[in-house]
Amino acid sequence: MEGYQHLRALISDLLEESPLTSAEVIADVRHLMSVGEEELAFDTMCSWIYEDDLTITARYYDRLVSAAEEMGTPDSIRKLDELVED
């Protein structure tokens, strides 16, 4: 149970700092976390960042990479490096 709480906190922090602005997408990510689908919530968040072509900082990208490694979901961050601002 403690592991899930950690993942929820990690994803919540990343979501709060994400460039996402769609209330619907943010609500979807939060809903997925509330039903125990942390990996899917993370993947959804990353997918929308990519789909909406949202710029992210190198520091934020590094945090996404770290989270993906921790969750074992490396495909979630595929291509997000293209969105890192210089």
C-alpha cells in the first residue's frame, strides 16, 4: 500500500508541475490514480504532453525519466525528449 501512495504522490507532483492545461485531461489522470491505475495515469499524462506538443524543461524531463524508470514504464516517455526547451 505504501508503494502506491508513493506513486500517487509522485504522479500528483508531476501533474501539478506539468504544462497540461486541459481540465478534462487533468481530471482523467486524477481519476486513474484514484482507482489504482498509477502507471496508466502516468502514461496518459505523458501522452497528452506529447500530443499537445507542450514544451517541458530539462529538469522536468529528468523527473519524468526517473518516474518512468521507477514504475517500469519506459515507453511512457518515448519522444518527450523532443519537447525539451533549449
